[in-house]
Amino acid sequence: MPVKRKSRGRSKGSKGRSGYVQCSMCGRLVPADKAKKITRRRPIVDPALAKELEKKGAFVMYRTETRYYCVSCAVYHGIVKIRSEEERKMRPRRRRIRPRLPRPEKRKPAIELPLGIYSSEIPIGAERTKQKPSHA
């Protein structure tokens, strides 16, 4: 029998039955692997107030909100788009989330140490004057 999608609209593979979740819009029971899962971070306070507090430097707590939608509600509300047959066969690329590395800071100016010695004049490795005791 011809199928519309290779996965038959589910992501369970060959693991048998899966549990059910309830659609957040209409309340329909949908298999968990077929439902469209949307996870969003929402601030606990009003979003406009949260943005203003973050500008001032305050820490704003967020809660993670997970919602499940049945396919018909997801299409109706624009969460997923209706795709042509050629687009359905294409596998979507997943975006890799790369950790942000801190930028290297510019070299700090030399500070004056007591006795008129500048930190830039101390040779590298001069701090390691102690030697490990040898156990004989």
C-alpha cells in the first residue's frame, strides 16, 4: 500500500505502541510520537516588565512551558506548514547549537608592584621558585 510519508507521520520507529498526550488546543488524545511538541521559555513576570528588568541587570526567572498539538490543530494554527510531495521527502537539517565562547580580552596594562618593579618586567615562570622535595 502506498504511503504519504516514509515515517507514516510518527517518530516511533519499530518500538510498538507509544503513550498518549492530550492536545493543548482541542483536548484530543494523540500518540506522543505523532503529536507536535512545542517547548517555550516564558518569564514568570510580564514579558515587557521582564525585558525592562533585564536591561537594569536583574535576574529574571523563566519557566519552561511544553505544549502538545494534534496535527490538525498544528496545521490550523500555523505551527507546521502543509508541504508538497517533494518537500515531504526532503529531510530537514537540524541546527547545531554551538556554545558561545568568551572573546579573548585585550592585554591588560602593566601594574606597578612594590619596590618599583613592573609586572611586565617579571620573566614568565619566575613565580615557580619552590622545588618539590625528593623522596629518597
